[in-house]
Amino acid sequence: MPAAREPTKTITTSHPHHDHRKRLFDRFSTAVTRATGSSFAFVVAFAIVVIWATTGPIFDYSNTWQLVINTGTTIITFLMVFVIQQSQNKDTLALHLKLNELIASDSAANNRLVDIEDLSPEELAVLKKFYVKLAQLAETDDDVHASHSLDEADGRHQVKLAGAGRARTPRTPVPDAGGAGGAGIARDAKDATKAKAAARAKDAARAKDATRGKSGKAKP
């Protein structure tokens, strides 16, 4: 009995000429968008309109004279729609990737927000309730500056300094945990953790005092 033949797998790859044309159009759209958004482009367009208007008496404001400006502006507007849309698609995708990187790098951020643009309006409304609740909780604070105190700023600065010190430390040779290098890094991280904990404790105490003040005002 002959052995069964395996189905042939077809692998589709993008054609190099297609990729070249795509990159060429991308560079063209980017250049055109930057050029048309400059002040020089506005001056040129304004000069064309002025020249067209001043030639009106020469052509006795004929239909051909009006047809020139109408046809020119229509063609330019029609082509610019596709050029600007291409540039906007690229900028929007780059912005989404940057925001996704911020969400992915923060352990406290919700990873469900990475593809939030693909959710339905009903799903977006459900997620919105979470942030509406956070806004309502923030409105209970008497002091608008309670969420970001000076102590918290100092704590964040110490955390960044500790992270920068670890990044500048050479990976080879690896310092011993009991050596001077390891002890210095551990000390910086420990100080940063203490500063951050102290800032959080002060913020919590301030919020607690504000809540007590509110409850005291509410009593007759």
C-alpha cells in the first residue's frame, strides 16, 4: 500500500519589489506631509490664490478662469487625502507602540489596555467604570496636592538614582555580594526603598487625616 503523501505547505512571502514600493510611498508621504505643513507651503498657496484673483479682470471672470482654480484645488485635495492618511496611520501606529511599551514596562499597569483600540464600545464602557471610580475616589481628597507630595517626589528621585547606579555598574566582573560594589548597590536600593515607603506612609497619613476631618465636619 503506497504511503500517504503529506499536504504541501505554501509559504507566502512579501515580494521585494512590493516592499520597496511601500517604503518609497511611505517616505514620499512623510516628505509631502512635512512640506505641506510648513509656512513656506502656505505662502506659496496664498500667492497662487492672489495671482489667480488678480488675473480675473484679464480673463473677464470667465468660466474657464473659474474652472482653473476649481480643477486644481480639487485634484490637489483628492491626492492629499491619501498622502495624509498614510502619514497619520504610521504616526498612530508608532504612538500605540510607545504607549504599549509604557504599559508593559509598568508592573502596576493593566495589560488589557495594550489592545484597547480593538475592543467594542460596550467593552470600553466597562473599562471606563474603573477609571470613573478612581476619579470619584480622588475627588474625596480635600487637598488637591495630596496625591503628589514633595516627599513622594524625593522618594521617586532616589529610586531613579538607585536604578541609574545599577545600570552604570559593569556586568563583568560581577562584584561579590559582600564586596564594596555589591554593598553600595544594595545600600542604594535599600535607601530608595525606605524613602519610597516613607513617602507612601506620609501620603497615607495625610489622606487619613483628611478623611477624619471630613467625618468630623459631617457630625452635627
